[in-house]
Amino acid sequence: MFSKSKKTERIDTEQREQYEYARKRVVQKKRLMQHFIIFLVGSVLLIVINPVLGFGDNFFIKDWFIWAILLWAFLFLIHVFNVFIMNKFMDKEWENKQLDKLKAKQAKRIQELQQQVDVEMPLPKKEEVKKNENPNLLPPDVE
């Protein structure tokens, strides 16, 4: 109970990132399934409301429920595309590559700016600094 050696398993950062990525993917797929179920229930409800109950017959579009279901199906297909297609192309590895590209671009720009500063306002060389040093640390006209 009060032993000195505690067996605590620590997860290294790579495993932690993999776990977080897997958890996010599960949440994405769960939300997609919820969207699908809501889409099915909503479509059935729209079909029941318009043709069966006759609600919305005097609406300016005769079969408006078909257009509503088609629009909803389009939005669902966009959701499927984002979860299964876009995530494959733009996963964690893609993000890391983009970050590396941006870091390289910034480093190159910093180097260009440093070269420009070195050309426009060069630092004095060590020999020049030593020649101009006054051992008394007083200006020459004060002596």
C-alpha cells in the first residue's frame, strides 16, 4: 500500500497524439452516424407530413418535401466527404508537412532580412572596435 515503487505507466507524446487522433476520428464517425439516423427519421417525417397528412399542399412548390430531402441528402454527402475523403488527405501528417513548409519559409525570410540588415548596417569589426577603445573610458577631449 505504501510501497516506494509506484508503477505508473506514462504515455509518451507520440502515443498520446495517436490516441487523441483516434479519439477524434471516433467522434467524427459517431457524429456522422447520428447525422445519418436524423436524416432518415427526418426524411420519413417530411414524407409523412406532406403527402400523407396533406400539410403544405398550398405551398408554392407542389412536392416541396422532395427538394428538402434532396438538399438534406446533399448536406449529408458533404459530411461524408469531409469525414472519409478529406480526412485521409489532410490528416496529422499533412498538417505537420504544412507546418514544416511554413517554418522553412519563415526561416528563409528571416535569413534574407538578416542579410539585408548586414548589408545596410554592418556591425563594426573587432579590430575597429579595439582601435577605437579608450583605455581611460573618457572621451578624448576631456583628458
